[in-house]
Amino acid sequence: MSGEDTSGRRDHARGESRHHAEAGQLGSSRLRPQEYRRFLRRVGFGALIPGAGLIAAGRRVSGWLVLTGFVLVVAGAAVYFARAGGVGLIRLGTDPERIERIAFGLLGLAVVWLLLAVISLYVLQPAGLRAMQRLTAAFVVLVVMSVVVSPLSLGSRYAFTQRDFIESVFADEEEQHSLTIPKDATEDDPWAGQPRVNVLILGADSGDNRDGTRTDTVMVASINTETGDTALFSLPRNLQYTPMPEGPLREAYPDGYHGEPEAEYWLSSMYRNVPAEFPEYFEGIKDPGAEAMKLVVGEALGLDISYYVMVNLQGFQTLVDALGGVEIDVPYRIPTGTKKLAWGGCSEPSNWIEKGENQHLDGYHALWFARARCGPPPVDDDYERMRRQRCVIGAIAQQFNPFNVLRRYQQLASAAEDTMSTDIGRGRLDDFAELALKVQDAGIRSLPFTNEIVEYHDPDYDLIRDFVEESLDPPDDDERVRTPEGVATPDGEATPEGEATPEGEATPEGEATPEGEETPEGEETPGDTAPDESGGAQAISEVC
């Protein structure tokens, strides 16, 4: 046998030996089930807690640095929120610049957290992982990170939405011109020394079948800036002879806003008609109609109205739906879908809102509850409609809780952006948000100027102003007196015929039963059918 043959056989034997050795090593490197499960636990823990995966992989210095930084960030945020309290958080959420920083911060935190989870997965991988095992580990990281990243991403999205909502709805003070907003308001004194801030609330009714915008809902919220005590005044849409503020408007209409045709001089028409008649007076104002309404309504009530909020009534439906509906006590059957016919009467209703307590109404039915005025009595009474509107506002205010807002924030912000306008500036937004907390604690009293107080075609504005003044500083119950017609006198003096009688005694006009005595079965007391506005502002909860 030659030497070459002997050498070849030796090389072949050594090659086979190496092949079998490598095969044996590969088989022994495959992870046992308990080792693989341990790996998955480390991967999941490393994704959940930044830095933990690096520590488990032996990268202790970098791992502890990451983990320490994470703990410091969480602790710092917790301390900040604890010290800020509810008021501080409100102020944080009403500053567009701070909100934007929060949005980018949450987004950046989510990206960094995800990147650390991927790095942890990479450095923790042992040798011998099969493709399916790698895929399973990646899936574990994905599931864990979804629990972490989803809230951060959602918070960032909410923050961007809040920033866009504030910038689109609330005015920039530097670009805003107004005849009514206090010029001397500061951060330390946002209400310019006024004990109350008065806000005009308008419900605008506009559409393809309407000639311009008419403010069929006119209310004023007068809010005590210290306590949050709020009085809500509601004026009828067809109020006439509205007094004008000093200057060219009063010179043109010294006896109040009146002319022909009569409907063009109703209070509801002044939003459109007054700026059209006096364009120079309202030059440079973004919404001259709202500015005119602040001036004339303030003159009628004897109040300085600084701000306004206007909601399109069709958009009101969207807002209520975004809140998930509202619960209201429905005092009688109310038709939906009715309208006045050209030859008189009303069209057939598409449906009915049935009488009952704590009725849950969606946006469509809440809108008809507030707006319906074509139907059987008392639906066809404009004053009764005013009462229903204040009940809707009161119900929404009571049910407007932070949890509800958070759950439906995207829908609410979108609906408000499309349907609401205001001249409340961004710099005052945090002050109003803080004031809203006080209002919820203090409650709302309401006074609609119905026909029990004022005749819309011949109103006594001195009496209206006296009622407003009394409602803002209401007397004690034992000091309240009434005239024979049931109207409280502003100076506290009673006419001889209307003197307050001792408790339980009946006056001939009042037909009150003695104390503790019930009325005959089947008969209603005067307050059972409708609230009585003649005594001044009442808590909404008492009349709705």
C-alpha cells in the first residue's frame, strides 16, 4: 500500500470524527424547556421594566443606569402631580405649550421604552434558539409592550387633541379686539377685581332654511369668582324694546330696539341685525354679532358681560352624544320632528319623548327636549321651552364628570371644535377651568324671565334688573315678600295686600292650606304643574 493511500485514509477518518463531534455539540446546545421558559420570563420582565433585561444579561452598569433613570422620572412625575393637586393639573391641561411638551414627551418615552425592550431581547438570547422560539420571544415582547406603549401613545394623542382644540376654539389675546373684555386682567387678578364674572351663553339656530343666524337661546351665567355660586338668567327670544348701550346705538334707538317688521327687532334677531346696521362700531371684532349681544343683554339685565360662549344647536346634539347621553326628568310628553305649517298648526310628530323621571336621552332627543315648541300645550309655550332648556344645562353640568370626559374625550373635543365658539382667551382658560370646579361644588340657581315676571312685548327693564340684583344677593326666606301678583319687590317692602302671612296661614289669593294639612285628593298645589319664577332664582334641582 502506498504512502499516499495511507495518508488519505487518515485524513478521511479525522474529518468524520470532526463531523460527529460538531453534530454532538449542536444537539447539546439546544435549550431545554425549563431554560427556554426562564428566557421568556427574563424577556418579558426586561420589556416591562427598562434596564432589567440588561442587568439579567450581565450588562450591569448600563442596566442600572437605565433603571435608575426610569425610577427618577416616575418618582419626579408622581411628586409633581401630588403637589400640583386638581387645580395644578387643570392649569397644566389648559396651556397649549405645556400640553405640546407633554405630548412629545409621552411619545418619546414610548419610543425609548420600546427600543430598550428590543435591545433586552437581543442581549438575552442564548445560543441554539430555533426560528419558532425566536418568534415566540418577539411575540412576548410585543404583548408586554402593548400594555406599556398603548397608554403612552393614547395619552400623547389626547394631548395633541387638547392642544389643537384649545388653539382652534379659544382666542389669542394678542390678536383679539373686544369692547367688553376687561383690559386690566392679570395672572394674579384674572377677573380684574370683579366679584362676579358674567358669561353670555348663546344657542345659535342657523341652517339652509334660515336667513342668517338667530340666537334663539339667550342665557347669562353670573359666577361668583370666590365661591363659584352661579345664577343663570334666561331671556325670551322674542323680547322687544331691548335697551341699547350708551353711544351711537342708544342714540339711534333711545327707546329700545324696535321697528317693523316686529320679528326683525326681537332679541333673537339682534345678533344678525345690529352689526349690519352699525358696522363701524364693531369694526375689527371677530364675531360682531356676539359682541352686540353681550352689550344689549348686559344692558337689559344691568350686568357687565365680559365673555360669550355660543353653541350651534345642531352641534349640541353631537356634544350630548359624545357625553353618552344625559338623564333628565321629563315633565310631560314632548313631540319630536314637528314644525309649524304655513297655514297654521303643527306637522305630525315623528315620535314622542315620554313623561318620566330619570329618562336617558341621546343627543337627538335631548335637543328636541330643549327646542320643541310646536305641539300640544304646554309644549307650544315659549316660556315653558325656556324652563326645559335650563333643565338640560343643569343636567349636563351635574353629569359632566372627569371619568366620562376622559373616556369620550376624542369625540367631545371634535364635537366642541365644530360647534362651539367663544372669546374666552387662552390666557384665561385655566382660570375658567378652576372656576368650573367651584361651580360644581356651589351649584347653579336659575331664573328664566317668563311671563310670570315680564311681558315680552312691553317689558319692564327696571323690574328685570331688580330681579337680577336680588338673585345675585338673595334674601333669607323669612325676608322675602310678594306683591298681590306674586312678584317679589326688590326693596323688600310688601304692599298691604300682599304682606307675608304667618307660616301656615292662607291668604285669599294664595289658597294655602294650614301647616301640615294636605290638599284634597286629586287636586294639585300651584307648584305641581310648573315652577314659579316670581320668587326669583331657584336651584335647578328644585324645579327640574
